[in-house]
Amino acid sequence: MPEQANRGRFVWHELMTSDPAAAQEFYKRVVGWDTQKWDNSNADYTMWMAGPVPVGGVMPITPDAKAMGAPPSWLAYVEVPNVDDTVEETTRRGGSVIVPAQSVPDVGRFAILRDPQGAVFAAITNANPLGDETDPAPRTFSWHELMTTDYKAAADFYNAIFGWDKKSEFDMGDMGMYYMFGRDRFTYGGMMNKPQHVEAPIHWLHYVQVESADAAAERATSAGAKLLVGPMDVPGGDRIAVLIDPQGAGFAVHSKKQ
């Protein structure tokens, strides 16, 4: 079936934040995105644009999320053939529902979910056909990293939900094992157990590809971000840096080996 061909693709990245206007100025400076208001609705929603291509969106923290104490954060949406089936499978496998499945005209049907270890993610069935999947380009999201309590159980969960498979695994010494996942020829990211010294909840961290991780990290810190990791080399020679934006959302930048 054609819709099965896109099962498991990361298709959208959304920032929910306390100050969307300030966040837009920050990420324009750090990543180089443009922005465009989403005009299909009265909602206060703005899209992140990599040139002519929308790669995600930014919106205020909703009253419901605020009432639950949700901090500013990035959320990734993964394509599935049928969101309602994915919700059912998620709960059957020990996950939970944060926002029940709902439809947005001309966009699709989505749900926001929590995996059994506590990390938040979203599933979507797009209303419109997706273009062919390609390798990450500058100003698009290039890596997705899960820090959890049991990476093997998490891998089994997501592999069942999204059809991902194991690409490789390597030992990081004191940091433990790093499990890389993806589908077809694409490697999407990695999973690892949270080290004891890391003071953070279970979470997904999303990396944006930039020309230089060092330069992007410098722009970010000069604009008020907090640098958590790096800039540093990773296996293969690429460079990364992990940051907290001025409103408190975690993200990372990634540049290819020169």
C-alpha cells in the first residue's frame, strides 16, 4: 500500500514555547530559518521555512499544556498509515495518550503520545501526499536522539509502532551503549540510557543540520542560549552541540564533516 511506504518517517518538528516571537528571532539567527504564518486557520501558528520548504512550526504553549506544567519543548511528528491504529498500539504496549487523535482540515490526523518510559512524541497521518524521502539538507532535522531508562525496551516499542529497525550499536564506555535506528537506507538517530549524572527527564532531542555546529553554537550562546554539550566531534567526524534555547527548550545542532 502506498501509505505504508512512508510509515516511520519524521515529517514535522514543532516548538511549543512561552514566547513564540522571541523564539522565531532566535532560531532565525542560529539556524537560518525563515518563517511564514500558517494561514489555513485562525490559530497562532507559524511555520519554520528552509527556503521554500516548511520543516516545522512554532506556537504558544496551549492552556491545557500549561495547566499540566509542560515546559517549552520540541516535538517530532512521525508519519503512520492510520493514527488511530497507532494510538491503540501505543496504549496496548504500555504507552499513553497526551492529546487524543484529532483531525486538522487539509493537514491530517494526529495524536500526541508518551512512550512507556516517558518520552513524548507525535504520530500523524498526513492528508496530502508526501514527497520522496531524501537525505537531510542544511536547515532540516538530521538526527533524533532518545535518552531513556531502557533503550532496548524503547527500541522494541518504537520498532513495533513505526517499523524502524536496528542500524548499528556501539559501546561508548562510561556512557553505555548507543543504539542507532532507521528505515530503508536512512539512519534516523540513536537511543541510549540516560547517564546518572544527566539531570534531565526522559526525552527526545532533535538535531538541526547547520553549516558549522561551532558557529551555530556561538550564535546561540550570544543570543542567550545555554550550551550543554560541545561543540564536539562524534564518530565519523561530524560536529554537534547541545543547547537550551532562551525560553528553555532543548535542541541540538549538527554539521557534516568538512
